[in-house]
Amino acid sequence: MINTANGMISTSSSSANAQSPGLKTYFKTPEGRYKLHYEKTHPSGLLHYAHGKTVTQVTLAHLKDKPAPSTPTAPSSSFSASSGVRSAAARWLGSGNGSRALGFVGGNGGGKSVSSTSRMGSLGASSSSNSMTNTNFDGKGTYLIFNVGDTIFISDLNSQDKDPIKSIHFSNSNPVCHAFDQEAKDGHDLLIGLNSGDVYTVSLRQQLQDVGKKLVGAQHYNKDGSVNNSSRCTSITWVPGGDGAFVVAHADGNMYVYEKNKDGAGDSSFSVIKDQTQFSVAHARYSKSNPIARWHVCQGSINSIAFSFDGLYLATVGRDGYLRVFDYSKEQLVCGGKSYYGALLCCAWSMDGKYILTGGEDDLVQVWSMEDRKVVAWGEGHNSWVSGVAFDSYWSSPNSDGTGETVMYRFGSVGQDTQLLLWDLEMDEIVVPLRRGPPGGSPTYSTGSQSSHWDNVCPLGTLQAAPSIRDIPKISPLVAHRVHTEPLSGLIFTQESVLTVCREGHIKIWMRPGVADSQSSNSETVLSTSSKDKALLSSKVGSSSYKQ
Amino acid sequence: MGAAGSKLEKALGDQFPEGERYFGLENFGNTCYCNSVLQALYFCVPFREQLLEYYSSNKNVADAEENLLTCLADLFTQISSQKKKTGVIAPKRFVQRLKKQNELFRSYMHQDAHEFLNFLLNELVDILEKEAQAAKNDAETSSPPEKTANGPKNPQANGVQKEPLVTWVHKNFQGILTNETRCLRCETVTARDETFFDLSLDIEQNSSITSCLKNFSSTETLNAEDKFFCDKCCSLQEAQKRMKIKKPPHILVIHLKRFKYIEQLGRYKKLSYRVVFPLELKLSNTVEDADSEYSLFAVVVHVGSGPNHGHYVSLVKSHNHWLFFDDENVEMIDESAVQTFFGSAQEYSSNTDHGYILFYESLGANNKS
């Protein structure tokens, strides 16, 4: 097969995974079509040399009208889509699209011919961003916060604009992780962790109000690596219901607990880690110091951390391939286990706290049961490392009318194979394959094998070795869809959509079945910008600027 | 050079491993394909140790006649017996011998590192086999030392060769593939075994080694023009074929087929695909559920956008540190830097440093063969 772009030829073997086009703007599930609704990206002219070294992560932040005085609604943390989103969406979609034409010019990146115009588009966007900011900052809104290179970008989730409304540059190091506290009553709600190990807390609203390109009103922790010798931040999270406490995980296998209401870092020294191989928690020697505690979790990097929604448990995954689950307040290891092989890269809790998903370098999505304290299923379907996992907490099982005794979960995963996979997990269906026995052989009751103690729950506070391939039930994905041309780095479920993001900082928003339909033709226009008739359509939308 | 050496020593400080030597190799004009593979082999510790042992116990043989084996052993001995911990060595004798031996490598053209590795391993085996044969003819009384070491393992190579000699090169690198063909009419499975020193894998954009291995062992249907002659049915039948690993090697060498012949162009093209490789790996395409774990210890990297030019470097893990060997230069790198050699997700990328040959060592030494 000949792909004549620029005279280069790609072979048929590669065509299955060919570059750019061929990406569908929808995918089908049993409940209907998910449609590509919006894309969010960043001005491509801003790519820096260091760009390739950091991977884009995305955080969803919902700013309310006023600081809510009461009711920390069920799921704290970032994703509360709710009705606010819908009304905001309606507002943006309702307005004419004349003024938004510039947004299209940034185009889908890709071709060289576009780059000149996209720079132009980005200029337009940044000049228009001030006015946008002003109209938007103290209204309600749902924002996407994502890092690319040395910059944090903020986009309005519900506007059609591809380009961000705000960019914040970091001169010292690249931002690599961030988290937003939905329930923050006052003060700072946004956490940003840097490649240098530095940590900032800021108010998102304040950033949106400011017209500059620098972080404003920030509290700076671990300045110049004063706490931990500048080990890279890898993951950052607020403690649910933790009254402003947050946890930062680092590449050196340590986590630090900070309190935002305390003054910035005073003198915080911790005792020397006696045994690098052992889990240990050290508390700050002085009451004034911030961080207040150091958790030494493992050797090698901690790659991702996640709190259960009730804040009781903290899960970590890392380079050593282990998932570890801690009782956060008791500071104790509850359970955990090793991947099939290789590092684990991501983890996520189910809403009810019964299951944890992990994904990693063995290309598997693991389902960990908190009840059984072991892996209960392996999801096979990715052709490369699994970089993001999440339960769809808004999905309700078709047989959840109270009669069915089986509980079903829907979850998603994204990988470096550029695919989004959706999975259904029905616990009754998962049969322990050991009962069947392997063909022509006796079941292995070898020492250390999981199978020998399948019926016994593992003792509290122990880590399990890698399971044998025969002992874990396999599940297959419901849907596999190639969503980007670049390896993916994360996904988020909202009430209306699934959001996917690739390492290079392009975000796609896929509307759930039913949702996109009601939002009419306007979304169709957006969709078509990424397809082949892009030039045609976008010239229809904003011809003058496109022709430049 | 000396300065670079001391820089590495400084970087390692008192963590410099006891008795270990980190020496760059001089380039004699496009011999980086050779240097990069030699470094990977040098830091393949079981191979190095057995080579040095062989050399010291066969000194007299070595004096008698120079060959690629003695030249390699000589070079490794030279490196390991250096007084200084770091520096540069000229692998002159080895390269001269190589060029004498094989005209392919005689020119100053850019050569393929995988071809070289393959040639070298086969050459070493040939030499060892000849020596064993000679020793056997010399005196029937003393048996060749290597042959009986792994006694009960030998019969597995049925029909591959007559009385295959298992040398220490085999013990390190050789694995056995089995080619299973199932006749769709009578369901009879015909299995044919073949040995290998490395696995050459087809690659796809944005995939992993795990996935490439899976594809390697995926089932292929033989039909239409390409039917299978079933001995039981005595006729051409449709059949299903798949390759499985019957005996995983101790050192698993994986070659990524990055150089692909493109018919339309009439020439080879380099595939810059992003293929991720984990630092630990298990083989799932084995006949028995092996579950034995491999650990990555070396990567030969091809630098450049085309197949006929470019450069080779290698990444090597030694005593839990990763080192970067670029001919004369040796640097310490962070483990996370290995990721920068996966390849590019986009066709036109400025990054042209791509992992080309991967070396994994089995961790479960007693667990499996």
C-alpha cells in the first residue's frame, strides 16, 4: 500500500497502524455510539526541546459558582460532572460560532503546511484568551488542566475551542503531574508537581483571573529539592476529606505528605531510611515542618498513586511491578501483589472501593480485589503498555434493576498502542480456571503459586508474588478503538463523555451515546475538522483566516 | 578519553563494582556495529566468564592457531585484566581477524550489527565443534568436557542434527522453537523443531515486544495455494501452523526487524516504529507455561534514519547501573533513559536512536533448564 505523502512509502504491514488519517470519529458499544465531540490541544509552535521528555497528564477541574459551604458530595476529588456541565455546554454551543473560527485554524496539527497557520491560530487564541478569561473566571465552568513541555495549559472543557484559554510557563523545570480538589472550601485547590521535584499549590480561579503567563499566588514546597534531593515528582493527589492534606509521590520510591494550611516548608528533616527494601513511615521532627511525613514505599520509582474515594486506602504502583494498598490513617500495608512482569504504570479504584485496576508493562489490565486481596482478572487486549485505567462510575449496568444479583462494572483503559479499550466486569462470570485444570497436566500446586491458596484469603499486610499465567482468569475488551496517532497517557470518565489524552498533549472528548445526538449539528462540524474534508469544512467556518 | 574515564569513575564513586572494567572500544572506520555487539557480549556475564575460562584452560590451543574465538577471548581477557578501571581499548586483532574471515565485513561500508552477531556466534560454535571433534579423534579416552554437562536435556533436539554437541555457546544462547502444524482434516499435529540463537521479530508501530512475540507465535492458516502435505491423510490439506518456544534460551536475544525490504522502492528502509521493551519480560508463547522471568541487560541501538548508514551504540546494565557505550566513550545513564530508545510514534522524528537488538537474561536459572 502506498502512502504518497511527501514521497514516503509505508508498507502494508504497517498500514494497520498507519500514521494519522484512518482514525474514526466514533466507536460502537452495546449501548450505542460514542462520538468524538471536541478536541483540545496546545499551540504546536510552543514545542520545546525538552518536550519529549515529559508525558502529558490531564486533570478535570470543576469550578463552582461560589465556594460550596456544605455537602461534600459522595465522590470527592476531580470528576464531578453533574448538571453544571450540561448547562455550560449548552451555553457555549448555543452561541454563534463566528468568533470561534480562529480555534479551528490550529487545525489537527500534523502536516507541515499547517504549522504556519497554527502558529497564527495560537496567537489569535492567546490574544482572545484574556477576554475569555474574564467572561469565564468567576462563572461556573469545567476546565481541563494539562501539561506539555514546560507549560501547564488550561482549556474550557465545554467550549469548541481547541486552543487553551490559559498557559502557565515554568522556567525552572517541567510540570509533570497535577491534581484538583473539587471540595476545597477555601484557599488553594490545584497541585502541581515538577520534574525537579518541586511542588506548588495554587488557586485555579486565581490563575484564570490573571492575564500573565506565570503561576500566581503559589505556595512552593520542596524548593530546589530541599526535602528530597530533587527526585522527580511522579504522581500527586489530595487526601479525600483530608482537610487540605496532599501526597506527592517521587521517582526515588518515597511519598511526602504535606498540609496546605500550614506555612511553607520550614525545616523538614527526616530520619535516614534504614532499610531501602522495607516500607517505613517517618514523621517530621518538628511540628512546624511541612512535609509532615515521609513514606518510603519501595526501591525504584513510584509511578502512580490513588486514594480510594472514601480516603481510607491509598494504592501505589511502581517500577518494581508491585501494587501496594495502604491503610492511610494507620500507615500500614494492607495488601498488594506483583504484576505478571515489568513495572506497573497506573492504578484506579472502583467507586465502592472493592476493586483496583492497574496497568503496566506486561500489556495487561489487572483487576485486584480488595476482598480477596489478590488479582481476580487479567484484561488482555492491549498491544503495548497500559498507561491509563479508570472505572466508569457513571455507567449503570443494564441489569441493575435491583433483581440481578451480579454486580457489573464498566471500566476503560488506554495504552501506548494508541487504543482505548472498554471492558465489562461481571464478577459471577469470572471462574477460577484452576478448577478446570490444564489439558493433559495436573494443576500445579507448587510452592508460592497462587493457586495453592486460592480459597484462603492472603494474610493481611503481605505482598504476593507474580501470579502464574494459568491461575488468573482472562477477560476480553468490549470495544477496542484507536483514538490517537500517539501513544496514550490517560483517560477520564465524566457524566457525558470519555476523555482520552496522548503523551504529546492532544485531548479528545468522546460523547456518550445519546448525549452527543441531542447536541445537534454543531458538534458535527467539530467532528469533521479531523477528517479528510477538513479543509473544505473549516474554510466554510472561517475561510478568511484559514487561507492565510 | 582519559578524562571521560575518570568522569565515569567519579560518577560511580565508591559504587564502582569490584573487579569490573568499563572500556570503550576504538572505531577503525565503521566498526561500530562490531563494537556495540562486543560490549553487549562482554556484559553478558555468563558468556564472558565461560569464554575467559575456556581461554585460560585452553591456552596451548590458542597459541597454536588464531581464530575468531581466540581473538575474542584475547580481547575480553585484555579488557578484564586492565589495571585501570576505565579507558579505551583497540580491538585491532579481532577486527582484522573478522575481516579476514568474512568478506562481508571487509569493506568500510556500514554493516548490520545483527548479521555480525549471528555470524560471530555461529563461527564460535563451529570452532568449538571442530575442536571437540579433533579432541575426540585425538584420544577417545577423554571425553569433551562440555558434552555431558546437561545430560538429560540432549534428546530434545531430535532430528535436528546427528549428535549435536552442546557447547557453552549453545548453553547460553540456544533455544528451541517448535513449528506445530495441525492438519484440519485429521487433526494430527506435526511438530518440527529448530534451534535458534536469536528471535527475529516483525514489528508494528506503537507496539510492545510482548505483542511482537505474540504475533510471532500467532496461528497461521495454510490453505489455497499454500496447503500442507499431511502424512497421515497422504494428501494436501488445509492446516494451521504456529511457532512456539519449546526450550527458552538462557540468554534471550531479540532482533527487531527494523530494516525492511520495500518492493516498490527496490531497497531497504528503516522502520523507526516505537516498540517498547520492558526491563523484565516473560515468554507466554512457550510450549509449557514457563513463567520464567527475563531481565534486560543490553540493547544494541541503531542511530540514523536509513539502513545503509548511521551508527551503532549500546546500552548495558552492569551491577544495577546502566552504561552507554559509544565506541570510545562510556557514560553512566539513568535507567529511565532506556525509554528514549524505543523509537518514534511519528514517521518524521528527530529522534533516530532505536533499540535494535535486545539481550535478556533468564533470572530463574534453576527454575527452568
